[in-house]
Amino acid sequence: MKKLLLLTMLGLGGLSASAQAPAPVKNAPTDYVKTKNYGLLTFFEQDAEVSALLKNDPELAQLLQKKLSALNASLTDCKDASCLTAAVKLTDDDIKTVSERLAALYKAGNALDKLVKLKLLPSGFYSLYKKLSPEQLLVKAWEQDAGSINYTIGVYAEGKKPNYPQIDSISYNVKSRAYYTLMYDASATLVGDIKGTKLFFEPAMQAALLYLQINERQDPANYEPMELNANKAAVARVKTIKWADYPYSNILVPGAGPDNLTSPLSGEGMLRCRLAVQEYKAGKAPFIIVSGGKVHPYKTKYNEAEEMKVYLMKTLHIAENVIIIEPHARHTTTNMRNSARLLYKYGIPADKPGIVVTDKSQTDFIMTMDARCQKELNYVPYKLAKRNSETEVEYYPVEEAKQIDPDEPLDPR
């Protein structure tokens, strides 16, 4: 594997970059997709002491050889695509074996202990398990990453139904003969990609990343690193803000995708932007956060957040250093979650409320969205306060928003 270079990145919650997030190579999309989806496994790769511990464990080495043998055998034995994908997925027994080995290898003060305490816990990527013991958190983080790998393979190689089929489905007809050829070629390519690996999880993880790539689903990498690119001007301005001068920290505008492939921004998106500008000009907050990914319609080339930023700047004449884009959210739940993540990352006060400005229908939905968040995310990534009007509600971020979403590979964190 390529050694990943550390970027100078702004921390989560004021922590140093080395204490929180695996660092992708600049301008390498696959590395962003990996670090955002599989935080623990990327830490395993990057931490030399942990990596050596895992490579030298006989049982994990045996598991790796089993997976490599299955992959190689699939090229001669498999006559359909499902057989090829089965060779790279992690079985329940595989996952259990690794869980048991990690628990056995974990010792107070050793490399795994330091990884949990200095990286996993501060990152917040596995915050749903933060009340567990360090050993149990390590195991749960592994099981989450393993399940996430299998979910991605299931959707983007086997054609299983994702959470939102209309926007997130596989790009191919899995029943066609041509698809078998594509998957065979993917497996043959994978053999070369992981040649020489000593880490037990690489065959499955690299397969998942490859399937995302051939489906043109590199969404987590879009606009990264944002603090050095799309959000550079606004991030630089954060340090200059006198927060006491504003009742709110930010104005959040959720995206509204058009219903065709030719319109960059929907009429509804424009109206939401105009409402937000009214509040900004009234001095309500120093920043406008526009949130939305490449979502509607299926396989659109337009990004909701980017197009709203263009509209704000070119039509409504808002300065670039006022606008923060959040270009990854795919649903209202993740509009809220992802904006919370950026507040922590960019050092915007979490104890000061923001306001969500949108249309009445979506505001009504946000007021009753807790149950959907619990169902889809297993937590609520915000705390609502006062509803100011039919189109505006106050909100606060919560730390759980940093949790990786294992069944949302196009927007995991």
C-alpha cells in the first residue's frame, strides 16, 4: 500500500490532526473514500506499531492467506458474478475470528490500547460505542468497518437494494453476461492491487473501494480537502469573528435537487438561498452553510451545495468568505448531521445555536425528524430549540454527529 501522507488539516473539536483522523493523500479520491468509510482500518494501515502487530499474528496471517487463495481460485472456478463477490466478502466466521484476535491482542499500554485512547476515542468516529471499555470499543469498531465493507460489496457489486434505491443504486445490470465479465476483470485487477499485502482486511476492503470506483461513486472525496479549497476563505474568516455580535453561529440551507439532469439548481433551492440571505443581511449569523450532494436526479453531475454557492455569489452578491459548502449530504437527516460536523471541525462555537432556513414543508419535517434519525443513524445528530417561523428553526450540533455511518458509503462521515 502507498504510504499515506499527512495533510495539515483543521482538527475536530480542537484536537490535533494526528490524534483524530486518518489522513488521505491530497488529490487521491480513493484515499478519501477509504478514510471516511473505514476509519479503524485506515488507522491500522497508518500506525506502524499496530500494523506490525497485526501482520505478525499467526491467526490473522492465516485468515489473509485464506482470503487470497479464495480470490485467486475464483478466477478459475467462478462462472457467475455472485461467486466472484462471495470470494472477497467477509464471512461471519471471518469477522468473529478477527474480533477474538483483537480482543486477545489488546493489552493495557500496548499499541492497540494507544490507538483506541489516542485516536479512536478522540476522533468520535465510533462515538456510539464510547461508553464501552477500550477493548470492546476496538472490537465494535472492527465489526462496524467489516459490516460496512460487506454492505458496499452487496450494493455496488451484487446489486442489493440500498437504503435509497432511487439515488444510490448500482450502475449496472447484474443479470447481464457483460456484468460477469466486468466483475471477473475487477477480481483479476484486485489480485494485482493487493499483491504483497500482509494485512488481513485488505482483500475485502480494496474490493469494496474498487466496486465504488467502477460505479463512479467517489462522492466522499468530492471537494476535499474542503478547508484548503472550497471553504478556504470562510475557514480563514472563522478566527476573526466576534461571536457575541451575532445571535446565531450559522444559517443552514438544505439543498433541493432539480427533477431533471440539465438544471444546475432548482427553483426551490433558489428560494431557500434568498430566505437565508434575508437573515444574513439582518445580522443573524456570520456564515451561511449550504448543504447537499450530487443527489437528485440519479447520477446527476450537479452538486446542490456548489450550485447554491454559485447562486449566492453571482446572483445574490454574497462574499465567498461568508459561504461554507457541505457537499456530501444526501438527505435532510444528513444535512443536519454534516453541518454539525463542520461546526466542530472549523472551530465554530457548538454552544451557540444555528438556524435552519428552508421551506415550510421541510421545516415541518425537521420538527418531527428524530424518529427517522434514530432509525437511519441510531442517534439524533442535533438538538432543536425554538421554531422562529414557518421557515426557520434553531438547532445545536451534538458530538455524536462525528460517528461514521456504515451503511451510507457515499456519505459516511
